[in-house]
Amino acid sequence: MSRVVDPEAWHRDGYAVVRQFFTPQEVASIGDEIDAVHAEGIAHGRSFRHGNLFYNVAPREHGPVVQMVQWPAYHRPALDAVRLDPRFAALLEPLIGRDVKQIINQIHWKAPGAAGDFAWHQDSRFRLPVECYRNLGTSYVQTGLAIDPHKPESGGMAFVPRSHLHGDLDLDTSADVLGRTMQDAALERVGLSATDAIQLDLEPGDLALWNPYLVHGSGTNRSGHQRRFYINGYVRAMDCDRGEWAFRAGHPVALGREPAMVHYEALRERDGPHYV
């Protein structure tokens, strides 16, 4: 099974899918780790932060809902090993080179019937402060590993192919993306059409890649199973002042003693554990 991406097609379409990037046995083990992180979030009962490690937990009448955890790799060695797997280094090299940092390490869950929609958006909206993130269109690769079947009925992602070619489309950034439904009108306002969107169809172990300017979103999980997604976002090191090192000259770089500045601006002022 090929684990490479054609750079020409990648730059043209803004996304790619690599089938069976991890084996069924590996995915089962990764899923066990992800379930352990989920249990940690349930135990917290509400949103919790320790430096870059962040549990996004929504309290509900029938129990807390863990929607997302950022940087679980800091305290789960098995998940840390996934993001530094040599297969990622080989995959990324023809796209962004051999010196690579990481700015995204997170798990998303969608429980059956739970409100976990993501409105149409571009990941570029989250690359702040802007002066720290350069050449967004050519130096960043977002990846998502399917742990469960990732289809329209399970709230899988939808892409608008080639929308990244327009750069920043100024989609509505006045409200949170998480918890908002995909609206056709949002696309029409920036000259796109929902009829051009495609639905991702991923099996466990499949890996999706997408450009930070690619317009995408996802709907409600209407299946009978949890939808787990392990996301790792990489960047050409010379084009980013934030993030943890992932690969130097193609070789994995372990996390250091002190966390690097990524998105949490108060990292140096409040790095201890606390509830949000």
C-alpha cells in the first residue's frame, strides 16, 4: 500500500487521502490510548488545562461530553510515538521538507447524537499571531487519522476541493466553529457552492491531509458508534516561530523538558494545572 502523496495533486486539490496509513492492529492500540484520554476528560467533568495540554469538556445534564483534547502527546507516550512515526517523516518530506515542527496535536470525538458539528471554516483562522505563521499556503500540512469509520452518517469531514487556491476567504470568524452547523449561505457569501463539496469516506487507519486554506466542516454523528479522529498538524520549521519540533533532517525529535509556545498565550504565566 502506497504511503506517499503526489505533490502536484496535493498543491492542485488542497487535500489527499492515504489508505491504510496505519494497520488495523496499530489503530486498535491507538484507539485504546484515545479511550484512556477520554476517560481522563470525563473524570475532570469540565474543561481543564495544564500548559498546552487542554481538555475541552462540555458539562451536560446526563454527564460531561469530551469534545476535544489538545496535546495529549505530552503525557501519553504511545500517542507521542504516533506523531513522530517515520511514516509521517517520509510522507511530509516531498511536501514541506525534512525539518518540521508541529503546531497541532489533538483528538476529536463525536458521540452518537451529540452536538459536535464544525461549521465551514479554514484552519488559517487559528494561525495566530499572524506574524509567527508564514507562507501558510505552501508550508503547512494538517493530517487526520481515522480511528473509526469516518463517513457522512458518522459526522465525517466535508472538503471543498481547490478552495485553498483562493487564500483567505474571510469566512465568518465572529463565532466559534465547534458546535455550529455547516450553512450553504456561508459558502455562497465567498463565492463557493455546497454542490462542489465532497464527503470524506475513511476507514480506520486511513489518513486525510489538507491545506490550512482548504474550506471544510463536518456534521452530526448519526451513526451508532463514536467517531474518533487523531489530528496532527505539521509545518516547515523555517516558516513558523511556534510549535514543538517533530523532525530534524527527517529524524524524530523528542519533546523537551519545557513545552514550547504553541497557541496558549499564557503558557509562561500560568503553566500549572487548573480548571477553565
